[in-house]
Amino acid sequence: MKLEDLILVSVDDHAIEPPNAFARHMPAKFKGREPHVEQRGGRDVWVFEERATGYMGLNSVVGRPKEEYGMEPLGYEHMRRGTWDIKARVDDMNANGVLGSLCFPTFPGFAGQRFQGYEDRAVSLAAIQAYNDWHLHDWANAAPGRFIPLMMVPWWDMQAAAAEVARMAKLGVHALTLSDNPTVHGYPSIHNDHWDPLWKACADNNVVICCHIGTGAKAAHASDESPIDAWITSMPISIANSAADWIWAPMWKKFPKLRMALSEGGIGWIPYLLERADFTHSHHNAWTMSNFGGKKPSDIFNEHIITCFIEDEYGLKNLDSINVDKVTWECDYPHSDCTWPNSADVFYQQAVRQKLTDEVINKITHLNTMREFSYDPFSILGRENCTVGALRAQAKHVSIEPALGMGGAAPVRDPNKPVTSGDINRMFASADAGTAL
């Protein structure tokens, strides 16, 4: 297969919500209480129910030279327009050779967790539904065939959550963002039957539960003096603990059609996790009393859990040790791990080095995603218009040169020493303090 013949669909990108995202969709009874953007201390911050978020840029550094990655955006003018403007986003996707994109929220938290802790549950539910309507109608449907829409639900009311899944599924939404470990946010564990109505609604409506890294369990900073590189290295693998927890969770027996995705989790570490899980079960189940009904833990993982990768040559080398029919590709636009505008080139080089067949390439670049997420861009756009070559031909007007001096927070950098976890934590603490100004 040639580079220009690839078809790439990303299961993990991010949308920076534009300032007016909620205004049109908030119910009349809550007009004036919708989340909105304010200028505070020189920053654009989102405010909801008199609470301001911290650092709204969230590593939206795509398009900058890497030397300026430490200069975090403080407002929309410091970000590439494709991060929040739908037309510019499609242009950037074309320039990158990416056909389709599933976009996680930014202001609400990747799992919508910011909406789960307000005392007024009615206005919280209204904000969740307003977000879902904006994301579907103003974002995904503004570019037919280019996006896999994603919803969020309330965690405190499972009947309302199930109803929202059914409402959005009827409109064509088959992906749900959820924390990989809700107990971190004060909610019952995934082993608790509290969640059963949600699991059932997802299974009945063919909805994938997408658990993004960092939405529950998070990579730990070893110390304030540790180079931030160590933390960045461990970020994708940090979801391994949650992956093990989901393998042993009870919902798979109750709802055998249910599926979930380990979003931005990588794949290189999975073969050992599955080996260790099978060893644990065979070696310990006589006293732990776990019961997979004659199956192995690895069977549960391979049947129900979708995996994804950005740049993972070791994982591609070991595809025979995991279920290749559940492996998907991601871009992570506009975060710092994103390889825009060279994502297609990076994947193609790795695929060639690992001598992947055309069949395998097609599975992990788009066919698996199309099947698992009920996504069919070919019927809208025509397959011949969905390739890297066809898309890049539409983007000759798009500048992909690094933009110097986009502005933002001063980089936390000393040329005489590595940037540390403490440097980054202090930067974020300063940003959070600025929202109270």
C-alpha cells in the first residue's frame, strides 16, 4: 500500500469548545446560567455556576515549534484556529491526511467530570445535554462524514443517564465518554450495580464507553524534582491499572454486547498485561473466587476492550499478541503528543518497517473504528475521497509551517536543567490562582 492510499480515522482527538458553545442549546429556564468564557487575569477561562476552571488551553500546542511547547495557551488567540473552529479543524485534518475524528471535551473534562459535582443537579443536567447538542449539531454534523460524535451523561442519576444515551443514540451518537475510575470523583466503583442502567443502555444502543487516560487513575509525579519527561513517559501506561479493574468487573457477564475503549492508552504494554492477568487467574482463582465462566481474563479483554495508539512501533510489532480486530489509530490533535501535520507519514513509516499487510493496515487505520463506532463515511463522501492523498489535495491552501511566537504563559524552562514535575505543577497552580482574580 502507498502512503497516499491510507485511510486514517482517529479515535482520540480533542475539541476546544468555542466561547458560544452552550448559549444556543441551554434550555430557556436556565438562560444566563450556561457555561461561558470570561477574561480573568489576562486569561480566557470558562465559568459555570460561579466556578472558574483553571488552565483552559490544556496543552493545545499543535502548530507551535516544539521549543515553544512549554508556552501554554492562555486564550483562543494563542491557539491554532483548528482547535476550536470547525472549518479550520477540517482543513487541519485534510492537511494531516486524516479522514475522521472522535473529539473529547476540554472545558467539561475529558469525561465530563466537571459537570458531576454541582449541587444544582437540574442545571448540571441541562449543561450536559446542551454540550451534547452542541457537539452533535454544531461540531460533528457541521462536517458530515468527518466526525464520530461523542456524548457525556450525568453520573448521579442512572435513569437520566440511560435516557440521554437513548436520546443521543437515536440521533446517531454511538460513543460515550466516562471516567476509567469513577471512585476518584466520589462515585461508586465500576463493580457496583449503580451503573447497570447505563451499561444496559450502552449495550442496547450499540454505544462504546470511551475511557480517556487521566479521567480517573492518573500517572503519578514521582517527586517535584523528577524531570517531567518521566511523567510524560508513564502517562499512557498509567491506564493499565484501570484496564485490569475493567477486566475483572461484572458488567461483561450481565451485558455481553458491551464494549469500552482505552482512549490514548497505547498498545505496546498490553501483551504483558494479558499474560499477567491469565497467570493471576490460573494461579490465584482457587482462593480469590474469581469466575470467568470458563474463559480467561485475556478473552474478556480481547472481546470487549478497544485499544488505540498514536505512535507505537513495539505494539505494531506484537499485534499477534492482542486482538488486531480491536486495535485502532489515534491522532490526539491538538495535544503535545500529536504528530500533526505528519501523522500519516509517521504511521506509514512504522507500518512499512513492521511489514504490516494491507489487510492489517486497513483494519487498524479505519475498518475496526468504522465497525465498532457505527461510523460510515464512505456512504457520505465516497471512499475515493477519503484517502490521505485525496484529503491532502484539498488542503494545499493550509499552512503547516510552525507558527512562531503564538504567545501564552511564559515557558517554565532553564537551559541549565531539565523541566521538572515541580515546575509544571507550579505553573498550573499559578493558572488556577489566576481564575480567582
